[in-house]
Amino acid sequence: MGRSPCCEKAHTNKGAWTKEEDDRLISYIRAHGEGCWRSLPKAAGLLRCGKSCRLRWINYLRPDLKRGNFTEEEDELIIKLHSLLGNKWSLIAGRLPGRTDNEIKNYWNTHIRRKLLNRGIDPATHRPLNEGVSAATVTATNISFGKQEQQETSSSNGSVVVKGSILERCPDLNLELTISPPRQPEKTLCFVCSLGLQNSKDCSCSVANTPTVNNTSPASASAYDFLGLKTNAVWDCTTLEMK
DNA sequence: AAGGATCACAACCGCAATTAG
DNA sequence: GCTAATTGCGGTTGTGATCCT
């Protein structure tokens, strides 16, 4: 028995939104706030699926959206974040205030992919196209969060060790690579600042500014906002182990 | 000017994750 | 703990705009 549809498809509009539908949605959310998308269409007098309402609001009607062309800085930031996160568009969007995951995804597929290809860079792997690296090798150097590979266990000291490391499958690979927050001996920067976005509203330096990795101050203060993970740990990609 | 090709982006679909009962 | 409902995400599609021949 399959899951029931999220809405009654027979009586819902599809396709482009009209001005009137937009106005209804905006005024309803202004009055009642976001949430409860399933019941929203009926309450707002819209013949739309709740998912459609949510998408319309999040991607186009939200007042805090930044419309217009992407800047060169945003381009480079998207490329950097994509090289770290892959197609995790919602995570990438979280680092670009005013931009949505859908917008970034479209922009990636239509502009940045081509831009990287013109630079001779494979947009999927962020490696030179003519490097002659087999797909298997490229895959092995990526961090995978796939369920089957993750199989993580928590040790008594709180570290996370991933079983079945890449090296077991590809023992001849040189994977001397450590992903860690950039070392700042005098001043610790958050991930946002490390990408050159000082003074961004996402910057957490002002909260967790002084501690270093070895600092003995409370964990809440020393947590380092790396890829959205509040951690003071270092990722060692040879073992995918938190040190 | 017409028509086909390509581009850009809004919207949909299906699935996974999360939440509620 | 289980099941169903709901939400969120990423991939894909549809369509209007623009470019090219």
C-alpha cells in the first residue's frame, strides 16, 4: 500500500502562479505565518497543493529574497561550497543570504557548470578535465555521507569513526588530506570568514572568537562553525575520523 | 520574417527525513 | 516502537524568451 498523495490532485491548479494567487498566499502568510502547508491552501482559498505553496513562498515570495544577478563573489563562493558539499543545495543556500536552493541549483546548472568547463575544470569533481583520473579514483577522494558507507560508531571519547575506510578499498591511493578549520594561531575565524565573508550576518566569530582547538574553555564557546557543524574537532579524511 | 535551436528559470515529482499520534 | 502524515530536498521537466540560420 503506497503513501496517500499529499493533496487532492484533481482539484488543484498547476503551472505558473497568477498575481491573484501570489497575493492570496502573501496575505495569508503575513497574517498567520509560515507552516502547516497542507492546510494552508484551503485556509487561504487557494486551489494549490501545499507543497506548491511552500515552494512558491520560499523561492519567490519571501520578503528577504535577494533578486537579481549573482555577483562574482557569490559565484566563487558557490564553487567553493559545491566543492566541499556537493549538490547539497540547501546547505549552500544557507551560506548565501537571500538566495534559495532552487535558485542556486538553476544557476549552477546554467552558468557555473559552463564557467568551470571553460576553465577546464570538471564541475562534478572540481578537478582538471585533462587530469586523466579515473572516475573511481575521483569518487574515492570525495567525502561520502552515503548510508552504506557511513556506518559510524561513537567511541567513548565522543569521536566518530567511519568503518570501511576508502583506503581499505583503494590501498594504493595517497589520500593525505585533512579537512579542518583554517589554522589561525592568533585569531580563530568562523567558516564564513574563512571564505572571505567577514561581517556577514552568518559570521559566528563574534560569539566564538577567542578559543582555539586546544582551548579548555567551555565547549559551547569553543565550538567552531565548520560546514554548519558546531565542532572543535578536525576531520581527517584518510580515516574520516574526528580527531 | 519564419522557424528551429538553445537558454534560463519556474514549477513539478518522487523520495527521504522528520514529526505526530 | 510502529505507522501514517507532513515537510524538505534534489533531480527533472515544461515553457517562454532569445538567438541563430
